[in-house]
Amino acid sequence: MAPQYSATTDFPGIWTDRIKNECVQTVTTKSSTTDSFSHVELLGRQFPRDDYTNVTSKILSLVGKNLHNQKNHPLWLIKERIKEHFYREFIGRFGNPLFSVYDHLSPVVTTEQNFDKLLIPLDHPSRRKGDNYYLSRTHMLRAHTSAHQWDLMHSGLDAFLVVGDVYRRDEIDKSHYPVFHQMEGVCLFSNHELFEKVENNDVCRLFENGFRTPNKQESHTLEAMKLVEYHLKQTLSKLITHLFGEGLEIRWVDCHFPFTHPSFEMEIKFEGEWMEVLGCGIMEQKLVNSAGAQDKIGWAFGLGLERLAMILYGIPDIRLFWSESDLFLKQFHVSDINQAVQFQPFSKFPYLSNDISFWLPSDGYLENDFYDLVRNVAGDIVEEVTLIDQFTHPKTKRVSHCYRIKYRHMERTLTQAEVGFVHKKIGNLAIAELGVEGRF
């Protein structure tokens, strides 16, 4: 069991109450928010712990924040701009929006929803414990908003957007955070809807008994695939132009996703550099069929709201999205969601960095376990963790890692004493929980 720490006796007097709250509440990986060692309690439900449970108290504390639904938050602005665009571009015959929007779906999903329904193989690396937050073997925090695709199609929807927080274990730096926000889009077409503007459309068909190639699925006709691909790329090109303005250079890169084929990534040329902004493709027909829409063909896309907001508004650090400071939030209080906003940095407080090195156990060590431990102890005062040295002993073959941890508070200057105290806690817990042998 991890050692316990006292907020009143273990923290030196120079620590402010705020730093105590930031660090004490997350200093152990099984905090009171999980209710007990036998189960995890979250959003009014209890999930029995098992050998897959790896969600931390730090992550549990972020569930339900729903930054994308907080009015005038930069992620809310991006979401609303995209919603407005789809409502304006896709209108039914009676003036109603064709796309419905779901932005309050629970982030707790089954592994079946997150993987199986999306045709993700059992041995696919995206299922690894090292990359996901599992509540149990059967339930997890969604790793992507695609986890809701099947259910919404199965309910009879043909066109929808899903927006929500997603959870992935990852490295620590200015562009990665274990919780971020995605938007998913799906659009399905019947034979009539896809070919209604095509001459001699009475001979056009969605499906055939053909062969899979790099450019199409075996059940899709070439003409159907080409029309759906064209519609997809036109839709997304118009969206990105709406967000960034005219004259933006766009290119499409072929890629692979388990649930679409063919699949593409969109890159934009921004400030002289090509940047990937979203992934998309023609939905696997097996997935569409299993959801009960076997007479339709469709496309899907997914994009990250933080990535778009960081580019559009010039936000340099992903941790800022979680700031409750008015110095940050008031910059996005605008009268028009399409109003141009450029983030103005408030005082840049200096960082402090400390190194930590240890021998790894013979097996079972995952870097993401260490990153989670660091986040759990230090919270958001950690800006970056970098593996700066890896050494294998020539005789024993034991492996040593040395990490540099960069500490920077978003709202005040940290002292070396404060950082040193947190750093020591990280080292002690790494020994207790990860089985490493300290070299510090």
C-alpha cells in the first residue's frame, strides 16, 4: 500500500493552502473519491475493482467538468462555431437542421462501445491498459467520442455530432493532457439521397459484391465511394475555412483507422507549417450494417477541440484550458462567437526543474504509469516530464531511466522548497507503487 501523508504535519509552513489542496488531494492513487478499495464510485455508479482498474483520483476529479459546455470557455466557443456552421450548411426541406448535437453523453462507456462495436481487434494496441483509463475490465472512460457512433446509428440517426471529454494516458508536456475534448461527426446516405442529383441515377447503386482495394471497400460501388468521399472532404474543407478564413492551404493524407476505409487526415498550412487537424473516412460497412443501417453508406470524422483552439487563439499550454483564473477566462468573453480572439499571456512565472532516476523492475514498468503518478502527486504544477537518459548496465543488464520534471505554477512563482517536497513524494511513491529502485 502507498504511504499516507498528513496535510498538517508533512507540509512545510511556507506552503500556501492552495498548494496543499492541489497536491494533498491527489497524493495517493486510491483516494476517498473512489469510496473504497473494492470499487470505484463515479457519477452515482459503483464499479467493482479488478485487475484492469487503473483510473486515478486525479482523473476522477476531472470527470464532469465539461469544459465544452461552460459558456465563453474557449472550447465552448469552438464547439458553438462548429455547431453554427453545420446548422447553417445542412438544412432540411422544412428549415430544420439535419445534424443533431449530443454534448452531454456520459464519459463512462463499456469496452464493447469503445472497441468492439467499432471493429477494433482484440489485440489492437489501442486497447492497452497503458493507454486507457479502465474502471474495470468491462467499463472505462471513453478514449474517443467514436464510442457513441454505434448507439446513435442504432437509434435511427443519420446525421449527428457528438462532443465530449475523452481520456487517454499520455506523456506530459504543453500539448498533451490526460483529458481532452473531441467532436465526432457522422453522416449516412440512402441510395436516393446520394444519387438524387446524378443523371440517369436509376442505374446507380450503393453496393456490389466486389473486392477490397486501397481505395474502396468490397461492398461499395466505386461511384458511391467517390461521391461520399467528395461530400466528406467538401464538408470538412468548408468547416475549416469557416474557422480559419479563406486562403488556407489544405491537403489530404492517406492513413488507417479500424472503423473507416479509405481513411484520411486533413492537414492545414498554418504559419508556414503543415499541421494535422482531424481524421476521417468512409465508415466500414460492417459497422454500419451491425447498427441496423444496412441500406445506407456514410462518412465519419473526429477532431480535437483543444488543438483547434490552441491554433486559433494562440494558447501555448494545454493546462490553461483547466485554469479558473479570470486572467484567462475573461479573454474569451465575447459578444459574438465568431469574434477574433488572440490569447494574451499573463505574467509568465519561472519554472524549476528537478531530475529523478531509478532502476526499472524486471518487468511490468510502463512510462504512462510514472506519468500518472507524477500527475496524481503534483497536479497541474508539472509542465513537462522528459526522459533524458536511459542506461543499461553492461553486466546486470538492468535498465535505468532518468527523467527531468519541469514544475511551473500557472498563477504564481514556486519556491525550490515547495518543488523539492513534491519531488520527494514522487520518488517515494515511485518506489512504493511502481517497484523501481531509487538512484536519488
